[in-house]
Amino acid sequence: MTSGVRAPVGDGDGSESSAADLRTVLPAATTWAGALGGLALGAGGAGAAWLVVVAWCTVGLLVGAVLVVLRGAPVPGRGLTVVVAVACCLVGGVVGAARAAAGAGGPVPGLAQARATVDVEAVVVADPVRREGTAGRDPYAVARARLELVAGRGQAVAVRTPVVLLASDLGWLGLLPGDRVAASGRLAPTDRAGPEVALLRVSGPPEKLGSGRPYAWVEPLRAGLRHSVRGLPPEPRGLVPALVVGDEQQVPDDLRDDMRATGLTHLTAVSGANVAIVLGALLGLARWSGLRSYALPVVGASAVLVFVVVARPQPSVVRAAAMGLVALAALSAGGRRRGTATLGTAVLVLLLADPWLARSPGFALSVLATGGILVLAPVWRDAMPWLPKPLAEALSIPLAAQVACTPVLFVLSGDASLVSVPANLLAAPAVAPATVLGAAAAVVAPVFPWAGPLLGWPAGIAAWWIVVVAERGAQLPGATVGWPSGPWGAAGALGVAVLAVLLLPVVLRRRGVAFAVVALLAVVLARPPLPGWPPAGWVLALCEVGQGDAVVLNLGDRSAVVVDAGPDPVAVDGCLDRLGVTQVPAVLLSHFHADHVDGLSGVLAGRRVAEVVVSPLDDPPAQARRVRELAAEAGVAVRVAEVGERHRAGPVHWEVLWPRRLISGDGSAPNNASLVVLAEVHGVRLLLTGDVEPAAQRALLRSGTDLGVDVLKVPHHGSAAQEPQFLLAAGARLALVGVGEGNTYGHPAGATLDLLISTGARVLRTDVDGTVAVVVRGGGLAVVTRPRRPPGTGPRCRADPRGPTGADGGWCRSVSPRS
């Protein structure tokens, strides 16, 4: 019997090391513990900090002792190991405390508490990203920055303080990491879960003082990659940059959820795998071109450096680069290397360089996954001699990574994925082609723009397969199961991981037992499905698009009328895709606030749209201009709605009831100028109200129009500003609220919900229920919802909106008989 654990770390000739070298594991673990305690200590919580240090050091020592005793790993002396581990804990604590204290010190935290207005000079440290405004607010930019000079309250002080910068001027989006800027703004406090100790809100454009030249030099590579995939559908278009350089800005939210449900999230974050794939392809090309000896490490190191600059030196990227450089060093040495020793060394060095990594869930997942692959995968591979070795290895690697990450994944997500291993196995063949072809497109496109798509499109085809695996896997009703939070949930997750480590070798070693377990899992996953999506007989869908409205009226034959477009083009595009809508005879935009119109480009993308109908009040002017620009670019006519106009398209006919006049001085003029539309679909009466406020609601009541309906789209996201008589006049059995999860506007208001319930309405809201579809079946109305979270659970059937959500594998019962 050999001592230690075989690890798949090769030397120059491709052979494997004989044992896992655990000498650096315990020092790395105690450094991590010390860094956690030091960060808490530096932030001011001294008592709690020392408890954390002691607790984690104890855990680290126990784990290290168990590994040393049970595995018989080679160590120079167990007493010396303990001394080194304690010393590393103290060093990690000192470094963490010093880094946290450096951020918490200086004048910035005090100025933030006072919400002072300051003039600053700052260095941008991460790419600014666009965030959509809610409740009619304009979009804004978010960036991480380091303050270098702060002037306020009669003093100017040189500092090096990290902050989060919020800018209403979108000119900030053009900045690159390393750019030095001057600005004025107001500081505000923030939590200190990360290194940033304050928020800085700026309203004006940036005054650029200097450039971050390395990033400016490589920006054409990122732009070239985006250019190479711009003609692809949204999912692969967003996924390819995420696979290549970790740029997730264009990844649709639904795809994120599907990848989370199927355990594929790691593909969209820069990791050692990204570096290994790109580095392996480049070194293979270098060898093919005749390079040998020391030229290969030089090429590899240069590639890793360029990769870091292109992908931006975020913590995950630096971590991945460190892992890649360790592998490169092992290759150049030409001898056997112990994977766990190099992993421990990398962890220790990274934590000392950036102790904030100790709080990063991504860092923890990366280390656990790598450790699982090094320690567990070879054992589980060798336990399956009845399988071909490549297949056994392909199965053992994702299985080991998943089991090692289980405690953290379960606690973070609140879900347990049952399809992670098969999903990773199916997606694995596409990862390398997508990554390598995407990287090649990024390099070629700046020089030969015409050639970029020739590489980007094949990369997109490979990424499309990953999208298919994620979507199909997440649609399985049993793809995920809920998991409790808190200490008991964490303990349970740890117990599951330990149980898997103990039992899996026994299960895998016996072919019959392994097949029986697989069959049992297949039965669990293939239990009778919930109603499909879109549900048959749907007449109306309220899309889950965040804090905003997007209503779809079904005309049949893949055609629909769309009323409002929400704040997010990707969200509304995805909703329409899932509903199968390819033709839109009319898009009705109730008014020009961003949460109703900013998603218009998503409605127009890839669909035949006949016209866009808008409110007569062009306010806000910038949003009104943008709507007309988008429509003109798509060749779609824009016209202003007229009160009393009636239209029919297939089974849908609708009438514009409002605005009969413009109201000013009593609430929001744009809200009160919202189009109010009375529609009927297959005999179901619908009242779509935009954001009309009490003044407009009272005017509608005075008009004498019969407002009685089956379904009411509640005005203004269920805000407190409602006319009770208006809601009573509607008398709706179903009241639908388009609202964003965790919004800061108090929507929907408790008083409004109580009022709706008092009228006999059953309330559904997109922040709780997800996308809501109203269906006609069996002579009555029913509701089917497609929640965003938990992902992978599929549509839910709400048999009676009065009661809780439930599913019995069949269709919903009627809400009530329709007259």
C-alpha cells in the first residue's frame, strides 16, 4: 500500500506524482484563518476577531493533524509543522489587520458618515458597468475606484482608500482600469464586506487626468472579441466573452440562473481552467512552430501576463494566473510536482498578497474545487477499473470538484443541484473549443476585423451547446432541491460532503451498485413534470423583468401585442423567447419612464414589429428620443395614441381609454399621461394601467367608462398612490403587480395590497411569483407562474390565487367560473 494520495499532477513526461504532498496545506489553512480574523480586527471588531482567529486556527490544526495522521504525508516533523502553522496564522492576521486598518483609517470613513461633499482624485480599478435605473430613474454607472486625494470640510488629504463610485453621467462607462480622474461628489457609508469603505455619488462627467496605458493597449482585444460575436443570439453572444476573459456583462439573467441550477457557473468566471486551456493551446502552437527549451516558459509567462491585463487583475483573475504560473513552473522544472503542495503555496501567497480573498466565496470555491480534483479524483478514477480510463477520469473530475464545493455551494445558494455532474460531463467537450476560438478571435479581430466572426461564430456554436445543456438541465423538475440556511444548513452540507467522500469509492467500485444509484437518480429527476411553458391556453403574461412592466397579450401563431418593455432588454427578450413570440403587430408604451421603455431594443431584437404606439407626453425627453431612435434603426413606425381608438388583431381587441388630457401639478405628469388600455382576449377583460396616479384614476372614473374587468395590471407597481374607488370599480379577480425584488421604493405598498384583497382580488407579483401567465381552461381562469428562483424548479401551477402555490403534475383548477 502506498502512502499518501495519488494526485494528477504531471511532470515533463506526463507521468503522475506518487503522493499528495500536504506540507503546505496546514500553513495555508491557518494563514486563511488569520487573514479572516485580521480583517475583522482591522475593521474594529477586536473581540470577535480574536475569537475567529482562535476558532479557525483550531479547525485548521485539527484538519491538518487528521490529514497528517491518516494519510501519512511526508512532513519534516509534526512539531515543526504545528509551529509553522501557528506562525502563518499570526502573519495572516497581521497582514489582514493592516490591510483592513489601512482602508478604515484616514478621513474617508468619517466623511462618509457625515455624508460630506468632496472633491477627489481617484484611480479606476475595475471596468465601470451600466446599471438600469428603476421607477423611472435614468441608468447609471458603477465603478470600483481608489481615492488618491480627498478635499472636503476645509482639508485636503492624500489617501489610498477604496470606494464604490456611482455616477449618473454615463460618460464614466468609457473609462478603463488605471485611468486617473478628478470628480466632485457626496460620500456615503457602506457595509465593509469588502475592501471598499464608502460610496461616492458623482453627478458630473469625469475629468480625466491620466490613462491606464496597459489596459488601453489591450482594449482592442476585448472590443475585437465583442465584435466577433455580435451577430450571435443573446445567450452565446454573452457566454463567449465570459468563457474567454470572464466578461459576464452580457450574459442573460436567465442563463445565469440555468447555469447555477446545473452547476456550470464556474465556466463564466475566470479560473485556472481558463488559463490552462489558453496556455495549453498556445504552448502547443509554440512547439509546433519549433520553439523549445526556455523559450516555452517565456512564451507561457508572457501569455499569462497579457491574459491578466485583458481579463483585468480582479482577484479571481489574479488567482487563476497564479495557478497557471505554478503549472508553468512545474513544466519548466521537468520533474515531479506535488499538486497539493503547489496549491497550498499558491493559496498562502495569494492570501498574503490580498487578504480580502479570505472573504471571497469565489476564492473558496476555486481552492476547494482544485483540492478535490487533486485529492479525490484520482482515488475515484482508480475505483472504476470497469470503465475506460478516459471516461473514468472525465466522470471523477467534476464529481470530485462538486463534492468538495458542496458545503459552500449549498450554503451560498440555498439549493442543491442534482444534475451538476451529468451537466458538466455534457458541457465539457465544448468548453475548450469555445475558449480557444474566442481567444483567437480576440487576437485576430483588431488586425483583420473581417476574420473575427470567422472564429467567433464557431466559438458561439460551441457556447450554444453549453447553453442547451444548462437550459435543458435546469428545466428538469428535480434539477435542484431547496437547502436550509444558517448553521444547521452548513453542518448538514458538510455532513453530505463527508458522507459522499466515504461512500462514493464503495459505490463506484461496484458496477451494479453504481448503475443502481444512477437509475435511482434518473427516477428522481424524471418525476412527472409540472405544466410546461408557455402553458396551453395562455391569454396574458406579465413578464418578470425587474422593477418595471412588460405585458404580453397572446394572439396565437407566435404573435403577440406587447404593452411596455420593462427596464432590461435582455430580460424582456428572454421572456418573449420563452413565450415563442416572433411577431408583434403593436408595441404599446404607456409612458417614457425607463422602467417601461428601456427594454424596447429587446422586443425589437429578431422580431417583426409593425408599429410602436406611445403616450402623447414626451417626458422624459431623452427617453422619448431614444425610443424613436431605436424604432427608426429597426425600421418601425412610431405614432402617438389617440383616446377612443380601437384595434383588433386575431382574438385580441383593445381600446385606448386615457389620456384624455394631460395633468400637471398633481403627481407625476409622465405617470398621469400613461396609456390606459382596455383589452379583451378570448373573452377575458383586461385593464392595463401603466403608472397612472390618483388624479388620472379619478378622471377615468368621471368619464363613465365601464372599468369592470377580470384582470387588472395594478397601476404604478402597486405604489401607495392609488384611488380606492378606481380599484373597486375594476373589481378584478386577478391583480398583477410588476415589481422588482428588493426594490427601495416600497413597491408594492402594504396598504395597496390590503385594498386589493378587500375588493376580492387575488394578487400576484413578479418579485415573488416570477413571470405570471393567465390561462383559460375548462371554462375558467387559472394562473401558471415561472419563477426565477429557485432555478430549475420549472413552472408552478397556482390552482387558486387565493391559496398557496402548489403543483400536482396536472393542470390548474379554475379560479372561479367565468360569466
